[in-house]
Amino acid sequence: MERIDKIIASALSVTRSEAKTLVKQKQVQKNGVTVKSADEKADLQQDVITVGGRKIEYNKYVYIMMNKPQGVISSTDGSKTGEKTVLDILPEGFGRRGLFPAGRLDKDTTGFLLITDDGEFAHNILSPKKHIEKTYVAVLDKPVQPSDIAAFEQGVEIGGELCLPAKLKPISSDGKTAEVVISQGMYHQVKRMFASRGIKVLELKRTKMGALELDGTLAPGQCRFINNDELALIFSEK
Ligand code: URA
């Protein structure tokens, strides 16, 4: 059993005081009866809680898709270096204790960053054993050559380590913009893979994790929650 205001705050990603206000406004019902006090207790596995007539589902964890902008670090604490983190720029309504980015994008890399408070999930999507594909679009200083595609397919060597096979596909007529699909998460991996071929990455954006694409309606810095069906897409190959 948990306090109703805590359940609502968690389920709707509002603050505890906003949840209390909803109770005061008599918008909250438990099993069809209007809740009088925010400290009333409930158990979502047994009780039906509605807010403004809509049933709420209690999610123990949250999963947030951010379109990461340039200039922020994928870390929980930037106080040592005075840098802004992705958590510092979370829009209102998304903040919650225990959030962290599941995987890192470089400070100058943009695109799909998953932020969660579910440690086990994060471990699973980052584990090299799970081979979750991550798709990037890279803008390069030179056009991609067929020999680069073949080298990526074979697995290039970076820092004395052989990378798993990666897919490389030019997507612009000049060959200087390319899509890259990797299934590991080595440090600066994409930039170093291109560097091993004598190519410099000028811009890098992550566009997809597994089969889940970055929501094209999210402007840089914007976020939205990921639902369960979408989470499953991360683990699927298509
Ligand atoms: N590879 C890189 O080089 N940088 C990133 O941010 C992600 C993958």
C-alpha cells in the first residue's frame, strides 16, 4: 500500500504537491469513491484509481526518449566540470529521482537518448551480448567508398580491439552522409571506426535503437515517454 499522492505523482509524472492539488480538486477516485485525503493509501494491483475519470496505470519505472541537443553531457552530474547534463535540461514533468541516461552520446552528438530509472533495463540494452542495434547518421569530411563499407562489414580495429561487423550505407548523393548501424557501445565508437578509415565525422546523430526510431516531432532538447510496445521494439531486429 502506498500513499495516493505518491502513486499519482509517479504515474502521471507530476510533483507530490500537484498530486495533492488533484486530490483537493476532488478529481481522484479510488474504487469509484472520491478520495478525501492525499495520505489515503492504495494498492494499484487491487484498487482502481482514476484521475479526472481516467484510469491510471502505475509504472514502477519510466522510460524517456530525448532528442539530445549538442552541448550537454550524458551524465547525472556535471558539477565537477561545470557542464550541463541531459538531466539538467529535462523538461518539466519528466524529472524524477533516480533517472540516468542508459548509454552515452558524446557532448557534440545529437539524437535518441534513452533516460530511465530502471537499472536492469539499462543493463540489458547496453549489454554487448544482447546485440541491440544502434543506428546513427554521420556527416563526413570525405565520401564513403565501397572499401569502407566492406571494412565495416568485416569489423574494423579500434584501439587494438576488433569491432563487431557494422552496416555502413551512404545516404546522400555526394556520399558524405552515411547511415551506420552498430551493435556495441565502445567509447567514441562511430568516430573511431571512421577515423580508422581516414574519415572524420563532422556531425553525428543517433536515429534509432533496435527498431524504435527517434520521434521526428521532437525538437532538440524535447522529450516524450516511451510506452511498453515501443520498449519491445528496442529489442526487436526489424
Ligand atoms: N559513437 C561515437 O563516436 N559517439 C557517440 O556519441 C556515439 C557513438
